[in-house]
Amino acid sequence: MTNTAQTDLGLVFAAGGCGTRFHGARNKLLEPLGDALLFAHCLRTLLPAVSAGHAVLVVSASVEEKFLPELQRLGLAEQVRLVHGGASRAESVLLGLQALPASVIYAAVQDAARPFTSLKLLMDCLQSARERGSGVAARPVTDTIKMVEEGGQIRETPPRATLWAAETPQVFPLSVLVPAYRHVLRRELSVTDDAQAVEVGGGLAHIVPARLPNPKVTYGADLADVRRLLEDG
């Protein structure tokens, strides 16, 4: 798989969340990280994978004006279209998917809060989608996971060897992902990633091992961690 633009691939950068687990009213995606704001790092890395007009950045309408100047400063404004998100991640991702050009066959959904996602990982996920119908970045779980009842009692300890932590990008045929999210929203289901949206509709998802660090900034402490990673470079 080459790193040239893939004419049948579309990118949806999910940046519409309110970041309630971060620092109060601050938007984590607009925090500085090295020479750019947090959200811009994965855009700079992954945009070369797609043709012009094949990428959307899903943001809340109330903060759109805060993202645009950074896109313009970095020369990315012509490469990515801003799309307003919805009330949930599922609704936001669906709005992003529906904004992709009709020529897109495969869609990659990427958390904008993952600044170190590599172009190779995206290409590996795309290759998996071409060969197996899906490609979900993930890595083996190293902690022992407990399933817990209400009140804190441990109910079960699933075998660690079978557990993987899902990340992004997650790549599926657009013809699979759009109906999956429509099903989720129609049934008012709660899903936390694209693979789960496909799974609840009876579809299959396949793991693509993520070899390099690909952390997501969720809490305030995570930002300090990714800054250290960037410095250690």
C-alpha cells in the first residue's frame, strides 16, 4: 500500500465532543501541542492519504470559528470541510459520513484527540477494509479487566488474551457505516465507536494492531503525557 492519495477513501475527523472529562469549559482540541493545536496534528498527518474534498472535520457549530483560523494558518483550510456535529458522537459521525463525496467507497473515522496517529496505521486499516471488509486500529489490553456489578462487586474476569483496546482510525465501506449509524440512531442505542455501531447491526469488524503510541487526550493529565511524548519524539 502506497502513501499516495487514495481516491476511494474519505476521512471523517470527529471533533464535535464537548470534552466534559477535560478541564471544565475548555475545549481540549484547541489546546496547544508543540507547533499546532491538538486537533491539527492528526489532520496534518492523515490528509495526504485522501484526494481533495474527501475529508471533513466535524465540530460543534458554537466553536467553528475557533477551529478555522488554525486550519488557515497551517494551510489546511482548502483540504478539509467543516461540518457541524449533532447531539451525540453517533449523530456527529453520521453527519460527517453523509458530507463525503459520492465517489467515496471507504470511510475512515478518526478521533481528532489522537495527535500521534500514523499514516501507516491508516493505510493498514484501509488495506484490511479492502481485504476483509473492515479495519479497526487496536492494541492488546495489558491490565486485568474486571466486569463489575452495581455496587462494586466483581462479576467476572474475562481472559486478557481475548481483550483489545479499540482506537482510531476505524475504516469500513461507506455503504456499511452509514446504515449502521442510521440503525443506531433509529433505535436510540448508545455506542462508543464505529465498530460497535457496525456490530449492533449484525456486522463484523476486524482488528488491525497499532504498533506505535496512539494515545487519546481525554483527561487533563493526558495532555501533559502527550506533550512529553512529543518532546521525546
